[in-house]
Amino acid sequence: LQEKFFGQDKEPEIVRTIIGTMQEHNDQCRELVGKDYALITVRRYESCKRYLAELIKLKYGKEDLPLAEVNGELVRAFEFYLKTEKSCQQNTVIRYMKCLKKITNLALANEWIAKDPFIGIKFHEKEVIREFLTMDELLTIYHKEFPLERIIVVRDVFIFAAFTGLAFIDVQQLEDHNGNLWIRKPRQKTKNMCNIPLLDIPLAILRKYATHPTCQKKNVLLPVPCNQKMNSYLKEIADLCMIN
């Protein structure tokens, strides 16, 4: 009776933490890959959680922090940590900061925190000027002979993307066209349906890989490697073709 009178009979409140909340969010996102989220987005959330955990360990000597202790100081320290320790460029930093802001907004919406730690903090993305290849440069890459199979595959995937205008993820997802000379698929990012005629060069590339073991195993049209390998080998290809 005494415990009840003084409120001592209640279960202790669960203290929500920032890393724990991010882990819970990321686990839910991973289950929704292919439905609401792309895998690359989930990996960005997971990297954000890992980097924030590193900062908390470094700055506070703890594995995690209660959500109530997440404030503007931590947010600014995270931005500084990404730029200095992780050598992230401005736009990459902003992507990670937006991941963190989504978690704090979730905490605000569920009344786990009372104050927005991002108050007064604004993001400013740098405009990126994207260079493009000329037709001569594209054809130089297409006709260049390479000694390694892995480089040839990356070159062919890149040329196919250039001649169809499809993003990396859309090329990776292409399935059997049943002899159709048009690509018809919803874009991964926008969900807009696209109709793209297959020109001679991309059609020749598809036919080249029609019996490739990876394509047959995964039921896709091209043996597209992971994005990191693509980018790494493309730099190698550019060097070999003397294209800056």
C-alpha cells in the first residue's frame, strides 16, 4: 500500500537511446527493402549509425546516449566529425545529417524528446557541375580492348547505361526482354514508367551476355557488379583510355 501511495509500484521507464532508436529504425527499413526503400538507402542509415556511435564513444566515452541528451552540440559535433575524421564532402555530410534528422523527428513525433536538436541548423548543398562524355569518348571506351574480363564487363555495363539513359540500379534490375527491342520498366527512384528503344550498341551488349552464367543465375540481362566496383573500375578505364 505504501509503495502504491508513493508511486513505487510502477515499472521503471525504459530509457530510449539514440543508437538504439537508430538500430530499431534501420532494422525496419531493411525489412522494407524493395518495397519502400532501396538497399543503398538502408546502407546509408547503417553507416550514419556506425559513425555516430564512433563519435559518442570518442566524445563521451559511452556506447550510447539517452535521447534526452541529444542536443545541438552533438549534432554540430557529428557534422564536424564527418568532415574531419571521415573526410566526407559537403553533400555527403548533408545526406548523413538528414539521416540523423529523420531519427530526431521520429523521436519528436513520438514525444521521446521535447526539443528539436536541429533548431538553428541549416543544410547548404553545393551545386555539382556534372561533366559528360562526347560521342567520340564513348566510342573510344566501347572499342578499346582490355586485358581483364572484370574491366570489360564494367565497360559494357557503363556503355549500356550511357546509351539507354538508365541509372545504375535500373540497369542492375533489368530482366528478360523476350526479344522485345524496347526497355519498359518503372524507374527505381521515381517509379515513373519509361519506354526506351534499344539502339544497336546496347542491343549488341545484351546479346553478348545472353548466356553469361551470372545473368542466367540471377535472371537478369547484364552481370552488373556492385556500385563500388563499378566506380573503381571506371576510373581505371578512364585512365587506360586517356580520358580525363
